[in-house]
Amino acid sequence: MSDTIPTQLLALHSCTDRFGVAVQQSLGSPRVAVFDDGRSLSNSLIERVDSLLPRSRWDRIRGIAVATGPGGFTGTRLTVVMARTLAQQLDCPLLGVSSFALMAQRMPCRHQPFWITQVLPRRGVVAGRYSVAGDTVTEIEVPHLLEEGRVVTPALAAELDVEADVVSLMAQLQHSLERRDRLPWQEVLPIYPTSPVGPV
């Protein structure tokens, strides 16, 4: 491929009822769009990505990032599967980051490490544990369903901001590529804290 043709980076976030897409060309600033698709994402996923990055240019993708959950079963699974499939077919790096780890960067806590929690009606509390030092977030415990009655402290309630988090996801992808991190698609799996269904 000619060096004059800009390559593309793609970031996807579908861990809430809103679907976030970010596209970064080798030249220029990232373009971001957030769609209120809810449960209809299964019918609109490819169309939404195509609206920012036409399918005719998908062969120019040189890196992909995806939020791995926790989130809705269908939306998260479909988006992770799409990201894995593209990364495999294009032989490009794939970065997976939990939605809670993305939140942690913008949720400074005086006490380190700290928990991020989210109450799921009739299911319980999902929690992940993090430490933040400058721009570096360390996920100490991947988000999981807490045992009934368990209390974790210090804890912050999950704060959803898909637009901010998909931009952060893109930035993390860029940094990982600059560091030449090993980002195999096989290691990126969705997080289902409450689902009995196994990984992809």
C-alpha cells in the first residue's frame, strides 16, 4: 500500500445502551460518533461503523481497540466478535480494555487502589479494582459479580460517558502501537459478570 494513502485506527465501545465509534487517520484528529441504539445494535452495528469508516476503506485499518465490558450481553459480544474478526482478517493488532478501566482514568480517587461498582437490578453488584498513577491505569481485579453481602471500599459508582471513554480507548490504542506492544486478537474476550455463557 502506498504511504500516501492514510491508514486508519478504529475504536469501538458498546458496553452501554449507547454505541461509541472513533476513527483515527494517520493524518488528522480522531472522528467520534455516539449512537443511541440500545438493543437494536445487533441490526445496526456494521452500518454505524460504516458511517464513520466506509467498508471500502476497512482494508486500511492498522489497529483496533474495543471495550470488553461489563455491558449488555448482545451488544458487547457482537462488538468484540466484530473487532476480533477484523483483526484476524486484516492481521492487525487488537487492544481490549474493560469499560471500568476506561472510567478509572477520569474518576480520580484520593485512596489507591479503589473499586468501581455498578448495581445490576435483581442480579447484584459488579465491581472492578484499579489504581491510577498519572496516565497509567492498572486493573488489579477485572470486573466481576461480588458475592452477596460483600462490601468493597473505597468504592466509586460507575459513571457512564461513552464519548469520553471511546476517545480514551483510541488514545490507549495509539500509545500501545507506539510502544509496539504485542496485541494478539486471540486474547481479547468479552466480560460477562452475570452470564452463564462462556467466552467467544
